[in-house]
Amino acid sequence: MRVQQMIINLLNNAYKFTKPGGKITWKIENINVDDKTAKERIVISDTGCGMSKEFVQKIGEPFMQERNEFSSELIGTGLGLYIVKKIVDAMGFTMKIESELGKGTTFIIETEYSYKYNEDDENQLENSNVSGMRVLLVEDNEINREIAQTLLEREKIIVETAVEGKEAVEAFEKSDLGYYDAILMDIQMPIMDGLEATRTIRKLNKADAKTIRIIAMSANAFESDIKASIDAGMNAHLTKPIEMEKVLEEIAKSKLKK
């Protein structure tokens, strides 16, 4: 899941700063594999606006921003590259960045990790008893939304989606009583963010408005962020990259109230 989030963040960044007609390339190649470990090289490159050498050296610091002559948007307005660097460091990977203003950027990450098929993990998912449950997935990022939906549907969960908070409120308000078992709510979204959407849902004149399980999904994991989610009326706060086991566990808790 950590590697998945790292790749998603890099692809999002490449897409955002590559103009129509440009090219984005994603390649994964095996370097070595034996009965205990696997080594891979992940290369994500684009023909976008590029970054200055000074900015590249500061990647890994939160809230770093740069606007150059080839980009109409601030580079680094989110925490995507910061999270990538944290994952790389935490998992013992190596990352090399090649970038030239006006010509594009290439990220080269080499991974090494042990692996072992664990039947207990699979049995845990099978026994989570979420099959047939219905969730409303609220996520403005298209790639994140599609991946989350695919992973949930693999567990035979019925997934409906909304791209921002206002749409989520309307979907819940129009739904029949008990139609949704849970809501997976992103925090940072346009029009209406996840916190405001949750507060609005809790105030609705609807019997299940105060009992529907709302689960926050956010890249922010500070205590103040978790407190803000709970204060808004959410039942849990999960940090991105999302761990599916925890998501399923939180969704399954919805059945305890039924």
C-alpha cells in the first residue's frame, strides 16, 4: 500500500504539470529476486515544466513551493512529494530525481523488500464480513477514487462515489433510510470539504444522519487533524496511504449498530 501511494502521488504530480500533448512514462523493472527479497526499479518521467535544481534539493521538506516560467501553477502546493520522500526513507528505498526546467522530470526509485505469502492476512479479509455492504466513497482525486473503488469491490462491497462534499451530502440526503452502511470521506476537496460535509450530514433531519458511520481519509496525521475529524462528527480518521485491512475493519463496525 505504501508503494502504491508513492506511485499514485508521482503520477498525480506528473499529470498536473504536463501540458496536453506531453508524455508521461511509468516503468517498473525487476532488478533481482530470490526466495526472500525482491528488488525493483520504478521510473516515472514526464515532459512537463520541470523543477529548478534548488527546488529538487529541498524535496522532502513539507510545504515547499516553486513557480517557474514554464508552469502556471505553484509546484508543491500539496504534500504529495513530501509523502513520497517520507515513504522512500521509511522503507529504506533510494530515490534519484532528474529534472530540467521546461523539459520535464524523472523520478528513479529503487526498492528492496522481503515478501512472504501470509494466509492469515487473506483469512482476515475473508472473515471481515463486509461482503454486500454499501459505502459512499467521497474522493475528488480521480486516480485515488478509482483505486479505492477497485480495492473495495474486490471485497464484494457495493461502492457508490461522489467527487466532493456537497455531492455526498445530496446523495446521502436522497437515499433511503439505512441505504448506506458507511461513508469514506476525503478531507481536502473543492466546493465543500470533508469536515463541512460531515457536519452538514449530522445536522440533517434524517433518522440515520447521526448514526451513519463516517470514516475520514486524509494524508494529514497530526493530532490536530484527527481531532478536527472527530469534532466534525466522524467516527474514525484513517491516514493515507490507506491500509485496506483498517478500512475493512472500520466498515465492518457499521454492522454493530444494526
